[in-house]
Amino acid sequence: MINLFLEEVERVARIFKELIRRKHVRVYAQYDADGITSASIIAKVLIRENCNFELRVFKQLNSKTVKDVSFSESDFLIFLDMGSGQINLLKDAIEKTNVLIIDHHEPIKYEHHNLFHINPLLFGEDSEKYSTSLLSFIFAKFVNPRNIDQIDLAIVGAIGDRREEGIKVGAISNIVEEAKALNFINVIKDLKFFGSNRPLFKVIAYSFDPLIPSIYGNEAAALQFLQDLGIKLKNGEEWRTLKDLTKEEKAMIADGIIREKSDIVDFSEIFGEVFILSKKPEFLADSREFSVLINACSRMGEYELGIRLCLGDYSVYSKSVEKMEEYKKQIAKSMSFIENGRIVEKENGIFIIGGKEIPDSLVGTITSMVLSSRRPNKPVFGLAYDNVTNMIKVSARKRSIDNINLRDILVNVASELGGEAGGHKDAAGAYIPVGREHEFIERVNKLIGEMNAKK
């Protein structure tokens, strides 16, 4: 099926090149690292094709935000990392003008001569191997082979969306080998922390992948952890950084984390392949650090910073680092908040009641962190108020060990409550009306119980 998929991408790229020469292009992208890198890849494509275009970033595409999508017959609309599951909301646009969707979320099957839909799921491919940034890159390379230089952004987006496997397998694996041969990327074995230029104790204190629950957000605890391991903290008056560590010291830290986090059963969770971006400046060379920086800027409402960094405007780097520091502090504050009676554990799920105290832009991150720290054998659901839509935003995460489909669960329950949902099997999201949180929790818990009973 992969050959059919690539043939379709090539066909769409060929038609795209012709249509955009006589159309005004409007790009709409989702606001996480995958969406921002995808938008930047497509922006570079359009710049190289000498096209005028507008670019907007959305938190989500839903029945309320779709009202902000402008279109006319003279437009060419592009939706990145969203749209596949919201085609019903886009039918008016599709009837009127050309629409390109590049997405890896569960799609609604719909055919129209104006719709160009790039989604591996439509061809029987496993969406878990792809990010939208990887798909955007494959598309970009078909538009013009010189766009091979966008491979680094594709990798940053994939890592930000936890799709590292897509870099190694599937349609893009050979392209990655080509990028390595052309010296766009370098793959090394290292600790899976980010922040190679930051003081080591700060890296440990604010790491959420891997997450060390007993240390997170506590710099004093991180210092004590390193001292107990016998790790030298300073070179003279300067704090040591990750890049200052010897191989032996890195092994000591990895062993220390395993002892601290007894639930880690796979050494690769803390030590493994790290993708270094050879063409980027040193401060953005670590793909994991770059992805977190982009994500942090978006979560703090500064989407433009991530896009400018992706397009090579490094004058905003200092401001983006400030936003990342704000992001980490907000996460630490939110984690502290939920530990004080804001987590409800049911038979078939763990529910975080964020209310207005946890920003809706962070609820997905917090949900993932609770999943990482507790490692439960049931899904985690985070709920927080979204003041833009005046709805409750739900983020759902689970470990891949069970076969429950979170997207199906959220679509089922959210639709019953007058809301909307979408996403993947292991990570999904929804919006439900304010005041129906308790009902949501009870229905989800019951539905999962019924599914488990059928196994």
C-alpha cells in the first residue's frame, strides 16, 4: 500500500504546483510542534514557488474555530495536522474551492474533485509511524527535490509528536538515510534529556521526558540527586552542562534515574538515539530541545516565535527561551495543583480536574506527565476550561499496552454530551459543554468497563 500512497502524494504535488500559480494560498496549522514544523515546511515550499500566502495557527479546528477560516473561489486552502477528522466542517469550503489536507489523525472518508487528502490511514498505513511534519516533508520533496533540506524540521516535528519510529521505518526511512549522507542530520547515542547548554541540575529538575516525579520542579532535589551520585556540579565558577559529562557520568545518571524511577523497565526510555541537526546553529542542534522550544512558545501563545525559528530567524531565540522557562514554571505549578485532591481515580480511568487553574494549552502536557509518572494500566483524562470556546477541553492519553481506542471513546461520549472529539488510538482530545464534567467521567468510566468486559 505504501507505493500507492506515495503515488498519490506525487500526483497531488504535481497538481498543487499548477493550481497555486493562479490561486491565493491560505495555510491553517495546528499549534503544537508537529503543526508548526509542518507549517514552516509548507511555507518554505510556497516561498520557493514564489507564491503569496497567509498563515494562521489554530489550537484546534472545531465548529467554533472553523468560522475563522476565510475562503473564496480564488483561494487554495491548506490544513496541516488537522482537517482529516473535521471534513464535515469543511464541506462548504471544499464545494467552493481547492482544499489540501495533510494530516495523520483518524480521517473521515470523503471524495470531491476539489479535495486533496494526504493521510496514510486512507491507504491502510499505520499512522503511528507518521507525523504531519514527515508527511509534509514527503510532499515538499515531490514538489521540488531541493526541499530535501527541510528534513531537519520534519524530524523535529516527529519527535515533538512522539513519532520517532516514523523516522526509522516506512516511506521516510530511505530519505533519512539520504539526509544523513548529505550531512543534514547526525544520529548519536546519548541521554534522552534536552538542554545541552543549560546547567545540569536544571535539566534534571525540569525534565518531563524522562520524568522523575520525586525531583520534577525542585532544583534543590536535583542538586542533591547529582551530589548523591558523585557528579561534579561545577567547572570552576561555571555550572556544568550535559555536554560537559563524560560517558561514565552519563551512565551513572542513567543508573540513578532507574533507581529513582523503579517503574522504568526499558533502558531506552532514558538512553538512546538522539538526532542532531547538523545544519542548525549549536543552540538548536538537538532536535528534542528544538521541538520542546517550539511547543513551549505555542503553549504560551507565541506561535510566531516557533515559525520564525523554523524559517531561520534566530533573532527571536532569546525570547523563545524566556517563553520556555515560563512554560516549565507553569507546568510545575500545575503539577503541584493537581496533587492536592484534583485527581479522581475510577475503576477504568484516571481523571484530572483542572478547572480554570490549569491552562487549556497545558492540559495535554499535564495528562502525559501524570501517565508517565504513575504508569497506570488504564487511561488518563485531563479536563480544563477553555475560555476561547467556553467549553471544557479534554485530553486523553494511555500506554500502548492495551487495545482501547481513545479516539473512539471520546467521539462516542463527547457526541452524546453535545461536544466534539478526534485524535488517535493512544492520544485523543475533545471539547464538552461546561457543567457536564461529572457526567463525562461517569460515561467514560462505564464505556471502558463495557469494552474491557468484552475482551
